[in-house]
Amino acid sequence: MPRSAPERRILFVDDSAQLGDRQSTLLDVAVAHRDRGAVALFEDGAFAAALVSRNVALLPIDLGRAARYAMKTGRGAALASARVAFSL
């Protein structure tokens, strides 16, 4: 008897806590797929609150102060990227 493939999960990632046009679009898509998806965010804010109010799974990623600085300035971006990949 063939084994069935496991249900695929979806991980959406966004770097902003603001609720702008891009996040509004992602919010609509995440709500449509909330039964098998989650949204990873690097910051807390209005976007996270909107996701939670719509019962979308939220995965907060704490980058740490040094990684946030590296991502904003570009210094140490490779190290910051590695930290993000490890967290995900």
C-alpha cells in the first residue's frame, strides 16, 4: 500500500511590524491558508496583531540587537542571514 505524502505546510516570512500594502496582501493570503500555514515575523506590531486577530499562526523570530543592526546597515549581513536561517 503506497504511503501518502505528508500535508505540505506553508511558512510566510515578513520583516516588518507595520501594516502596509505588502502586509495587507500577505494577510489575505495567510488567512486563506491559515489551516496549514504560519507567518514568521522579526518584529512585533500592528501586523502581528492583525494576524493574531484572524487566528493565523504567528512565529516570532528574535534576531537580537546585533543581527538587527547588521541587517539595517549591511555590516555583518552574512552572519545576520545565518542567524535568520537558523531561526527559521
